[in-house]
Amino acid sequence: MATPFRLSLTYLHVLREDGELARPNMAVNAIGFDMAFPSSNYVRNHLGVAHQWESQGPYSARGFRIDLISLGYPINLYTSPTSAFRLDLEPIITVLRGEIMFVNGGGRLLRVESGFSLEISATLNHWFLTLQAFGIDFRYWVYTSDASITGFTRVFPLRAAIGHEF
């Protein structure tokens, strides 16, 4: 059963990316908020907004990472008899994510991705800690100031979050 509204502070670090639209060895980090709204007894809609920064050699950019359409399916693994502690596994399907980046020295770019992740969530007295056990994103479009490029890239992120249920 999906829990009430959840608000969390998230941190993301990209471990690796490869493919046609990738920039291997780029350092990518993001910090932001994730809001999860129960849409039924079994589904949670996630809306994520984060500040992202990336760099590789002389290249650096800052911008926004926005998870527009993400659906989570929380599965209860354990609930304590007092209901103060709960452990959940949540597969999350990200249908649409956008990255709007502003490159230092001029230029802008937009990346569009979709993905899948598995998150483990430990909740105690409505406070929770979430760690992403597995995640993979698929980038399929990059629009820059100079060109529009399609292709396929796999992105492997690591994500952690801390938050509260309301």
C-alpha cells in the first residue's frame, strides 16, 4: 500500500555512462527534492527537481534535472509490530526526465531520458532514508545550441534520499 505524501532531499552521483550520447569520465552530481504523491493504493507519482552540475577537463555546466513522470510501486518487506519501523522496496519507472544545462562560456543543452530503478526505503516514525539499490537511465535525445542529436546512452546513477512522510 502506498504511504501518504513524501518529501525528500536527494543526492545523485552518476557512476558511469556509455553510448552514442555519452561523455565518459564526466563527473555528474545533483542535489534536489523529490515529492511522492500516492495516486492509488499501489502507485506513487514522483516529481523530482534538482540542481545538477557536471565537469570534465575544461568543460563544465550547471542546470536543472527534472523528473516529470515517474511511477513508483512500493512493496512492503517488513513492518514492525508497533508500526514505528517499515522497510520497503520500490521499483520506479521514470517515463520522462529532462536535464536543462547551461554550459560555462556560453551555450545550452537539453537532454531527455527514461529509466528504471530499485530503491530500498527504511522508515522510522515517518522519517525515511532511501538508497538506490540499482538504477539505469536511457538517454535518447540531446538538443544543444548547435544541433539536435538522437542516439542511445546508458547512464548508471547512485542516489540517496532522506525525508519525511506527511
